[in-house]
Amino acid sequence: LIVLLRGTDASREGSAHLAAETSPQQMNLSRRKIMCDHIDAVVTWVDSSCPTWQAMRARHAPNEGDSRFPPPESPDAEVELCISLILKHLPWVRILWLVTMRPQTPKCLSRPEFEGRVKVIHHDEIMPTSHLPTFNSQAIEANLWKIPLLAERFVYFNDDVYVLKSTSPDVFFKLRKPIAWPSKPVPSGWKNDSCMYKTAWCNLAREHKGARLLHHVPLSLTKTILSDAANHFENLWNDTSSSRGKGATNIPPIGAAINLAIRNGTALFEKKPKTLMKETVIKPKTVSAILKKEAFFLCLNRQPFHKTKAFCEEMKVQLLT
């Protein structure tokens, strides 16, 4: 399949000849094998600086409390850096799928080096119309496994998670199984908190005893792990997918899938290496300090948006030139 899409004229002719002599059953088996051998990346992003997006969120998800929006002149600064570092440091990634709301597409995708390596998937391609528009990241995550032609194995990124150095596939997968680095168990004190993020994790902990939180790192997944979780947590999963804003009966789908997979033996639980990641907020002169560390990944969690563009530009100078 990949040769057909990307090969030379000669290889395309050879593949066509081979296909003509191959039964549909054999072709399906070959296609599944190719999809299993590859590893993709998935990144979620929306342009929340867009006035239309903001108006729609106010109408459909008025209880979503975060009113921090990136500056309209650089709404894709974070995701541009995220994509650039994935393509540089994870060259084995077959396709990077960028999941966003229609008709949004980050301006940075016009860069020639992204051509053919990044594909945009809109929410309406993986979610029921009745669940849209959505402003709930958990609802989107519940449907990532439905991306058409997504490889069986993939690595999931939020757009504020960056790969700082070359990283091999065996950091993410071993014996074809995802490697998971769960954090601490869900704190019991969270059940009295009004934060919907914490509520979702408490809902999971009630359904799945011993559930552990996840670090803010790239997360190794398979389509099978997510579809198994969708079946196992069917009612909560469907409720999460249909919630346009985070709801009181939602669960964190990625967290649910990884915790279930660890219990079922379809993912490997490993202790997080100390050098795996660095979580920080933007501070003066922090780029040089970060790059002196041994961390493979960086998450800029809760960063002030007004400093994001300058930080990302400095990161590009340090890591991409």
C-alpha cells in the first residue's frame, strides 16, 4: 500500500501487477500487516483565538471555564513546534494526524517540509454529528481510534508536548505492546473538588479500582486498546463522547484505556525514568536551562500564552537550526 502511494512509476506498476494476482483476502491480510507494522502520531489542536470558535463554545459549552486564548497572530505557535520536533526526532513516524475542528487548519501546515507527512482530520470525520460541535478534549480523545487509515500503533500528543531529542520506537513500544508510565493513584481528596478534570478521574477510579493518573508525556496507544476500553466502559464512554463540554459523568478516555490495558496485559507498566520528561511553565531564560537537562520530553503546562510565541521561537532556534 505504501509503495503504491509513494513509490516510483516502476514500483507502482509492479505493485499493480502483484495486486492483480493476489486474492482480496490476501490483500486484506497484507494491508492489516502493513498497518500493524507502522507507527503513527496523533496531535490534537484547535485555534481557540478564533472569534467564531469562542462564540460557538459560549453557546454550546458555557460552563467551560478556561478563558485563556492564544494571541490571534500566532495561534499555532505551539503546534508548529510540536509537529516540527516530532518529524525531526521521531523520523520513523509514518503519518502525523492533526485532529481539529472543521474548517480549521494551522497556517504552519503550508510549510513544504510538512507536505505528505501531516494529514488533517476534522472532528466530523471521527465523531457522530449529534456530538458536534465539541469543546471537550475528552470527547475528542474518546474517538481518536476511529481516524481512517490510522496505524494500529500510534503515539498521542497534546500540542504543548515536545520531543527534545531523537527517540527510538522502543521507548514507546516493546513486543508490539505500548509502554505506559502511570503516575500516582487518583487522590481520594479529588472527589470533593469542583474541577471537571479531577471529577473525570474520580469517576474512572470508582469504575476501575486502583486507577493511576498519567504524566504529561507522549502516550503510546493502539486502536485495539481504545476500542476495548470503549466497550468496557461503554456507558461512561458514550456519555463522555456526547458531552460538548466536560461533564460530571465523564471519564478521561486515554487514562481509562491505558489503565485497563495494563490490567489486561495489553500494555506494559514501567516506572517512569527520571530523564523521561520535564514539566514546566515559561520563565525567563528557561529554554537554555531546559535543554541542559537529560529529559526526552517537555510539557509546557498552564503556560502564559503571551509568552508562548517567543518561547517557541527560541526553542526552534535551539533545536531546529
